[in-house]
Amino acid sequence: MKENVLKNIPLFADIKDEILEKIFDLVQKRVYKRNNIILMEEDAGDTLFILSKGSVKITRLSDDGREVILSILGDGDFFGEMSIFDGESRSANVIALEDSEVFILKRGDFLDLLEKHPKIAIALLQEMAVRLRRSDQQIEGLSLSDAENRIAMSIIRLAEDLGVIKMGQVIINNLPFQQDIANMAGTSRETVSRMLNALERKGLIQRKGRKLIITNYDEFVREFG
């Protein structure tokens, strides 16, 4: 049933099937190939994007033209909500990290849903609070930690956003490229490569192609979180 597609999205997890069916009729589906630009900073914004499949990176350019990755989002995440509320232009770029599918909801339709279904508004506020807390932690980590710790903290963020936990391990099936991790951590690709090799030698991670396994997630967080 088509409402099952939305049921897997946390924003709509507590909504009844008959309501989900009406929401599904409001959304438009779009597909983006890897490296496609979904949103550009300063674009006008009147739509909410809900990521139903794939992953994207939220980026801005530094004063010297370097890409800075603010966040990486995976299945079930949403973006574009800030422009929905304040009517301002987009505050960052959004680029597909892999082939991705998104649902698009117009501003008027989304605000109407929030008014009629407070559970959606509560889920939205909870997620925005989590993102704000993570942003504060990211700023603190970038300012106080050395490059290797920043890389480890970026891996923890990726585990939270993209990972699947199983028996104490966290599996990230499509690890972003090393340059993307470097852009998250504010360091170089070479430093990321060196750090990943060191973590693997210590037995803290395993790598199989694009798959990364944190062998003991609790231990990893205790050491670097």
C-alpha cells in the first residue's frame, strides 16, 4: 500500500493510514543521480524535501572556496524546513551522495499538515532539537579537537545518521568518500586515509569496499565521543 512508503519516515511514524494516504497524494517524487545538486544556497525555498531512499550532503563554501560539509542525511531524513518557516532563501547546498529518491511537499500543504496533525509538528521539533544539539557539538569538536579526533567524531556522526546497529557493531554500508569525510572534519583526504588505516590496525573498525564496520560502537564512542 502506498501509505507504507511514508510509514517508514519518522516524521509520519504515528500518523494513521488514512491520513498517510492523503499525504501521499500531496507529495511529488523526484529522483536524483549521485552528485546531482538538489538545492543551491540562496535559492528561493517553498518546499520541504523528505529523503525516502539514498543519502545527501548538506554543504556550504568557506571564504576560501573550500566545501564544508555541515551534515549528511540518510533514509527518512528531511531538509528544506528552515525556508518553510521563515520564508527566506536556502541556507546551504544539498547534493546527492548516491542515487536518491525524495518526496517534495509544498509549503502551504506542509503548514496545513502541521496545523491539523500536531504529532507531525512534535516529531519535526524533536528532530530539529537533535540537529541543533549536534551542531553545537560539531562546532565545539572542530574548535577544540585535533584532526584525528575530528575524523573519529565525524565517523560517529556518520554512524548515527547512516549506520545500522547489530549486536554492538555499527555498519555503514555506503561510507562517503574520504574527501567528503575530510570536508566534514575540516582536514585533508590524506589525513583521513591515515586515520582510517590506524583505526583498522587497532581493530576498532573494519572496511570492505564502501562498507565500514565499527566493531564495538560503545568502546569507539567512549574513546572519541
